Amino acid sequence: MITRILDKKEKAIYNSAIKHPIQTWEWGDFQISQGHQIYRLGVFDDKKIKSAYSVSFHKIPKTNYSIGTILRGPSVDIDMIESIKKIANDQKAVFVKFEPDVYQKTYDEFKNPTLLQTDMQFPKMVVSPKVAFYPFSYIVNLNKTEEELLSAMHSKTRYNIKIANRYGVKVEERTDDEGFEIYLKLIFDTTKRQGFYLHTPKYHRDLWKTLKNTGMVHIILASYQNQVISAFMLFTLNGKLFYPYGASLDVYREVMAPTLLMWESIKFGKSHDCHTFDMWGSLGPDAKEGDPGFGFHRFKQGYGGQMVQFVGTYDLVINESLYKIYNTADKYRWQLLRLKAKLLRR
């Protein structure tokens, strides 16, 4: 096996080996537009690509140091670790965060786990104090028929879909800038109402500008009485559907527009030859009413997907002393950002 850095003419080969949108070549281009350094690597066996991944380096402000991330990449092995170490040293990285798109456990309908893979254990790699993605998600099997999918849903979810149809909620895909701006307004209205932290509007517009012509990103809107009241951004990639962002107005809640929008998104995935639907994160099997994010968790749970647990988030420590300092500073930084989001909510 040979691992090497790829150049632009190998974009198509690289993308053919990628399983998650944020690992695509185009997402790397978006990261570059945000000022980050990107390396795309391919693993080859007799000139045939076997796997690929991107590592992104983010500069720590007012220093010569950086933080590396490989989010939703492939399984980690010792060759990958050694390849990344060399690049990380060149980039003066304090650490590199690994968060593979690999399932560690699956859960049945009774919340009984099946172990698929043990923890990652490599020298200088520690369990990260901060995750990028939720460590759990719901995965919906889109190979089922619509009747089978509906049957697997919670009865309340099916009932709410019927309510939305009775009210005449309309769902449409928009691929133009106007549709995106409608979605963007809704997502920031939702974020302010819920008190969540979100990237800036510029970040989201740059993302849309980079991805809108790739065929990967889709804006789905739900309207009632000619007013858009719910909006999703979806990704499709190599037979998989993803739901990274969703938003809704705090009006006409009785018409259940988000519930219908998610069902139409599932049908959208089937029509685009997707086999699985990754709902992009949930709480774990012990989630309960009152937990932060439980409402979103329960909403996704209603669609009958299988809960999975990813292998976890690990930091490959390059500079041990700076690693401790960085984590302390970052902890207080995020406390301030969350406080700011809550104050804006008032």
C-alpha cells in the first residue's frame, strides 16, 4: 500500500473513494475559502485507489501553530497515523482530531447494542475532550418500500404526516440562490429562538457558493398558505442521503410541516438512488426528556431508523504541553460563545 498527497487532476478518483460530504474535494475547496490548509491523501494498492481522506489545518489566531482535523474519514490504521504525523509536524499542529465515519455499535429497537469495532488505540492518541459531530445517529434504510418505511415509523409520526397533508402543506426542491436565502433566514431565526451557536451567514453563503453546482447539496422547502415555514438542507453522495441542517418558523406549528418535510426528504433520497439516510446526529440510547437536544432526537427517532454509535473522537497529540493549554482556553471560549447565543435569544 502507498499513501500519497493527491493533486487537482485526481479529483474524480479521490471523490470516488469518499463516503461523507465533508470529506469531498469540493468541501475541501470550501475549507480553503475559509483560510484553512487542506491536504487530500489517497491510499493505493497497485495503482488502484482503496481509500482517501482530507486533513484540514486551522491556524490558531495570533500564533504560528495550527489544529488538524480529519472528520468523518475512513478507518484509522498505523499507516494513516504515520502519514498524518509528517504533515502535522510541517504545519506545526498541536494535535490532529480524528472522528471516523465508522460504526462502533448498532442498537436494535430495544436499545440492545451490537459491538462492531473496539476503541482506537494508537500511540499519542487520546479520547478527545470535545467532539465535532454527535457520537450517535439514526440511519434509515432506503432500500425499503414506502409502505415498509411508513410501517417502521412511530405512529405519532405517521399521524403528523397525515395532518400536514390534510392542511395542504406543499414541499418543493429549490436549487437557486433565492431558495437558499429563504432557507438561510429560517435557520438563523431558528438558531436565535433556540439559543444555539451557528456559523456566520457568510460561512453558509460561502458553503452554498462552493457546493451549489456539484449536484450534492439540495434545499427542500415546506410552505403553508404560500409562506415557507420549514426548510432543510440535504446532501446526496455515492448512494447516501444526509440531513445536516433543518429549520422552521414558530408559526403554524399545528400543520406539522417539518414532519412532512422529513418524509418527503426520505422519498427524495429514494428517487436519487440513495440506499441509506444518515440523519447527522442524535442523542444516545439513554436519552430522556429534558436533555439538551432531546426534541431533535425524538423528531428523528420517529422515522424508524437504526441507532448507530460511531467509533468516537480522538486527538493525535503532537505537542503535549500546548495541547493542555489549548484545551483549557478552548473550554472557556465555547462557554462564552454559548452565553452569547443565549443572550441574543432574549
